[in-house]
Amino acid sequence: MFRLDGKVALVTGGTRGIGRSCSELLAQAGARVVMAYRGNAEAAQEAVAAIEAAGGQAEAVQLDVADGAAVDAVIKDVTKRLGGLDILVNNAGIARDQLLLRVKQDEIDQTFATNVAGAIYCAKAAIRPMMRAKAGRIINLSSVVGETGNPGQVVYSASKAALLGLTKTLAREYASRGITVNAVAPGYIDTDMTSSLSDEIKEGIVSSTPLGRVGRPEEVAAAVLFLASDEAGYVTGQTIRVNGGMYV
Ligand code: NDP
């Protein structure tokens, strides 16, 4: 079940954290995975080496998803070289956490440029080869805070809520073309993004999580693999929440 042999997948932010777990799992399921990263070339090399050592096929490409022209160029190149693009995982994301009164314009601009515009640029470039193939999977990484809100995360939570609107609209626009579009909304997952939170905040999150622990990147990747698979062919416009019961 959930095999992806012969498929080509692009995972943005695919070389660290949740994205890396998604890349590893999709490759393990047989997909050829292209991992886009913004700047950390060392993490990118490590991710490629780990996938290849496990017998998978992967490559890393430097790509800032906030640069629409660069996104177009990379997706055209991938499609041409690898013969198509079957799966897009819009995972690249940043968080600039501030209370509303302290938020600066560049924090709003950068967050929306990466988290929202980046996902739209990638979806727009990917939808052409998917329409030609009359098949495709787009999976957007939202967040629990896109649905619940969270003090101190006004910009981030707004960007993650925007991804749910994007997911629902694209699901409706491209269902007739055989393309499904879904979201995965993680709770608190142990990655570099969350490592800087204070112990007090972490303890607060764990105590408000019914399963009583933080999540692991591979637990999010499992939901992404399902949505990427043929078995999820009748699922579109939905959000799978991987959050330990934090929001029910
Ligand atoms: P990390 O900070 O650990 O990793 C982020 C990845 O995204 C890196 O590979 C980074 O590349 C890449 N990236 C960031 N900006 C860009 C950009 N402009 N263009 C291309 N790549 C970029 O994040 P997580 O793994 O924790 O999070 C992954 C996704 O899951 C995000 O969308 C996040 O919002 C979401 N999420 C995470 C949660 C958590 O608890 N961790 C909870 C809910 C949602 P590089 O290595 O080059 O810097």
C-alpha cells in the first residue's frame, strides 16, 4: 500500500525537519524526490546522502519559493528532466513570532512571501504538468494555529489559515482534472523551528496535548504519504490534523 514507484515529487523545504521526513518517506515509497531548500546546503547534501544510502532516489535544488520566476524555472527543469511532476508538497515555511503591537512590516512581508505566495507560485507552476498528465497531488503544510489562532503568532497563524483557503479553492478548481489538493495541519512537532521555544512554553504545549507529548516529523510525513498515494484518490479539499489531539 501507498507505493509511489515511478512518481516524481517536489518537496519544498525538503531538507530539514518535517520536509526532510516527507522526502525520506516518499523516496522510501519509491518516488524520485526533488528537495528544494533556501540556503542550508550542508543539510541538503546530508538529506540526499541519507536517502541514497537507504536505496532511494533524491536530489536537492537551491530555490527560494518566494521568488516566483525561480520557482517557474526549477519546476520547468524538473518536469523536463524527470518526465513530469506528480506530487508537490508545499512544506517550506517560516515563523516570525510577535505580539501584534510589535509586528514589523518586513516580518509580515517575508512570512507571507514564503508561506503563502511561495505555495501559490509552486502550485501554479506544478499544475500545468499535472493537467497534462490528468493526475496530480498537491499537499500544503498548514498548522494547528491556522485553525485555532495563538497569541504571539498573528502573522504566522494568518499565513497558515491562508493555506487552508488555498487548499479548498484549488481542490475545487482542479478536481475535474484528476488533481487532488489537501492540507496537513501539524501540532507541535520537534524540529529546528520549534527548538528555540522556552521550556515553559514547551511544557505548556505538552500539557494541553491529550496524547501528552510532542510530535515527530515522521508522524506528519505519514499523513503526507497517504495523501500523495493512489489510495487517497477520493480525498480532496481536506485537512488532516496531526496534533496529538490538541485541537478536536
Ligand atoms: P524547519 O525550520 O525545521 O525547516 C524549514 C525548511 O524550509 C528548511 O528546509 C528551509 O530551508 C526551508 N525554507 C524556509 N524558507 C524557504 C524558502 N523561502 N524557500 C525554500 N525553502 C525554504 O521547519 P519545520 O520542519 O518545523 O516546518 C515545516 C513546515 O511545517 C512549515 O511550513 C511549518 O510552518 C509547518 N509546521 C511546523 C510545525 C512544527 O511544530 N515544527 C507545526 C505546524 C506546522 P533551509 O534549510 O535552506 O533553511
